[in-house]
Amino acid sequence: MTTGVDLGVPATQAIRSDEDVVRVRQLVRTTAVAVRLSLVDQTKLVTAASELARNTLIYGGGGSAEVSTVEDGRRRGVRILFADEGPGIPDLDLALTDGYTTGGGLGLGLSGARRLVDDFDIQTAVGEGTRITVTKWSR
Amino acid sequence: MERVPILKIGDILLVSIQVDMSDQTAIQLQEDLAERIVATSCHGVIIDITALDIVDSFVGRMLSTIASISKVLDAETVVVGMRPAVAITLVELGLSLNGIRTALNVERGMELIAASRADEPDEGADDEDTETTATA
Amino acid sequence: MALSAEQGGRLAHLLSQHADRLTNRWTEIVASSLRGRLSRAELARQVQELHRALVDAGRQGVSDLADEHGGELRAVLSELSTNRARQGFSATETAISVFACKDALLELMEEEKGDDTLRDFVAFSALVDQMGLFTFETFVRARESLIADQAEQLLELSTPVVKLWEGVVAVPLVGTLDSARAQVVMERLLQTLVDTGSPYAIIDITGVPAVDTQVAQHILKTVVAARLMGADCIISGIRPQIAQTIVALGIEFGDIATKASLADALRHVLRLTGVETTARRPRRES
């Protein structure tokens, strides 16, 4: 399931169940170790991935996570794309507010995950789905 | 699905989470623990998370819920062994784990529970040399 | 402008034919610019090595420094400039070691004027220019990594975590706290709490000249993280100006214990742990 990830060769993990969320965490962890993120940065990234994978499962009705390593000349990083074809997010600003939840959680998933990564990009359309890309760079 | 084992040591239930829990496993643990508290009438629960390399908002909420449930069942919960990287991440995530008592390791956790039991007047208050770990 | 295979051959020929004379002149020019900071023998060795690599590259028909035949030459150049960067030479001094080749070459070519001499010289000098630029780039890269290494070493040096008492550790912070350093301090403090099993930590900021919002945030986060792990932090050594800044910035320290001095903080912790301290115990003097 988890394979060695080389630059530019993304590994994809489907998110269909609880166990898949665990697998996403493990895949992200292996990749983060390979890119030599610091322990704290690894922990932050894996935590963010866990939040976002769970969102994909609960709110997006399942989807996938694509994990790849990236480089910008000076440093390397891990990029994860979470994609679902769920209902989308009608009010993005509201969804990114601390404590806002529709799923009975703590409402820290999106907003918290955004604070844990370096780059955060979200594209969503009602009725079409949501794509969230996050990147964490090595220091 | 994996199940997290619950050990009884004296008056204390010890839960040492050793696996990367799925959400289902976490919910199961919450239920198992409530049942064991009642069945054993223990007054202290120690949850050892030394082996956990992340705590996300779901696990955080589970810990809070366990603390609240055990409070209702007259048992004190202490979460022990949180790793520095996990603590830093939780702060950044904005999760404060309100209402949860924490200690650095199992030993300190047991002292904490012993101290808080000793404070209650009805129990045989053997005031052992309690090196209280003050928590806010 | 690129060197043709023919020109490459001619360059190699010219260079090897007058090898001694050329390297001597070359070394001479470089030596005068370095003013004795590198021994003549060492310099001659470097120049000869460059010369050999340049001859080889010419024979193989190098047309551009970046192409496959330039590999060996690039390796020699980057070794030269990395060494110079580490030895503290300036970028100009390093580049002259390469550019001096042109002067030496020009002198030679003036003696053997032929139809293609001017064209050849322009092409050769384009190659030497490329070599010079490459040297400069490697030099800068070497310097940057040197600076990064030193910054890291400084970071290591400047953040000690000391054990004050059984169950009490302290971090005396000295100097400006930036984001990177604050993070290192934070991680190291928390790790020490785990390693020593200490439930108390004192963060002493006597030596911190200024506190801005960011630094205050880092300290606050450390305190909250320590609490999550089951340890308490006390902040000591807040100077009057810093106290004023904290209030002016509207930073909430909440219920975090603050003490004026490290001694006060330690006394506070010892009282909490139940250790008796008596301030008025008479000193036993002999």
C-alpha cells in the first residue's frame, strides 16, 4: 500500500473508510520522513493530513489523497492533494472559522489544518466537490 | 478492528494506547472504558499516550469525553506521556484539551490521582509524601 | 561565440605546447592579486590542475562549459572556489584566479599571430568568462552554506536548558529571540521536561533585550504546550520596559505565573513542591 515516494511520483490513497484515514496518515508520515522534515514538522503535517482526510470522508463522502514530494530549488517538501466529489462547501469563509462545524466535531479541522501547513489552497464548488492542496516545506 | 487493552492496577485503570487508532477504535475505547470503570469501581484512569505520534482533533475530543464520562462515574482521568511535538502541534491546531489533567509520565499521573483522592475527606486520607503536580 | 571543435583543439595545443611558460605567468598574475596569502607552491599546484583540466576539455572538443566535456573542468573549478570561500578569500580574488588565464594566454597568442587569432581569442575568452561565472556561483553557494552552518551552531550554543533542582529545569534566554530560535528553545525545553521528568520549568528572560508580539506568542505557546504535557512554566526576569511593552501590546499572559527574578521563581516552585526554604537562616561563617 505505501510505496517509496520519489520526486514527482505521487502515491495515491483512496479514502473510503476509517482505516483509510489511518493509511493516509502512515503514507504522509513515510513521505515526510523521506523528505527529512523535522520531527515537529512531520507531526504537524500528519495531524493536518488526518484532519483533512477525515473531512474528505465525512463531508465529501469519500475521495482520495495524493501525496507527492516537491522541490523549489532550495528546499524539499511534501504536498498532499485531497479530492472529493461531495457536496462542496457553500460558505468557505465560514468553514475556515475556528469552531464552526456542521458535522458535530470541534470545528478545528479546516482552520486548524491550515495553521499547521505552509501552503494551503482550497477549491470548492457546490454540487461538484472540493480539492484541498497543502504543502509543508523542510527548513 | 483493533481494540485498545485496559489494565487494572490496584485502584487505577491503565490504558496504554500503542496503535495508530482508527476513529472506530477510539469510540470503542471510550465505551469499553466507561464499562470497566463501573465494573471495577476504580477511582482513577490513566491514559498513556507516549506511543502516539499524533493527536488530532478527533482523538483530542475522545480524551475530553473520556475525562467527562469518568468524572460522572466518580473517577479521575489523567492523560500522561504526551510527546513535545504532539503538544506543540495541538497548541498550533488550537486544541486546548480543557478539563483534562495531564502529567509527564505514568508515575506522576499516579501521584496526581493519589493526591486528589487524598483531598477528599471521606477516603482514608493517608497523606503519603504527596509531591503534588499542580495543574491549572 | 561557442568554441568549435577545431578551436578547442587549437586551444589545447597552444596550452600544452607552452604549458610551463603559461602556468608560470598565470601563477604570477594570481599571486600578485592574493598578496602572499596562499603559498606559491599551493597556488602553482591549483593553476596546474586548472590548466590540465582545461587542456583535457579542449582536446575533447568542449564548446560550452555546461556540456558533457566540461564535467571535469567544472569539478576542478568548484573545488577551487569552495576552498577559497572556506579560507575567507573574497569573490573577486577567487574569480581572478580564473580570469588571469586570459592575460597569460593573450601574451602567448600575440607572439604567434595567425589569420584566426582574433577569432580564436574571442572564443577562448568566452569560455574563460563562463568559467569565471561558474566559479563565482560556486563561491556564493559555498559561502551561503557556511553561513547557514554557523547560524545553526550559534543556535545550538545559545539555548541551554539547565536543571536547577530535582524536578525543576530552567532556560536562561539571552539575546534576541527570533522565530527560528524561539522554536528551537521551545522544542528543547519540552524535550528536557520529558527526559528529566521535571514538572516545573522556569523561562528566564532577563537577557532578552526586547519582547514583541511574536516573541511573546512563542513564549505563551511554549507555556501552553508544557501544560498539555503536564508541566508548569514560570516566567521570570521580566524587566520594567518589557512589562510596559507587554501591557502596551495588549498581550494576555493570563494565569501564567510571572516572577521578578530567577531566585523568586525557584522559591515559588519549591514552595509548590513542598520543599522548605527559609530566607532568614543564619549563615554559618567560620
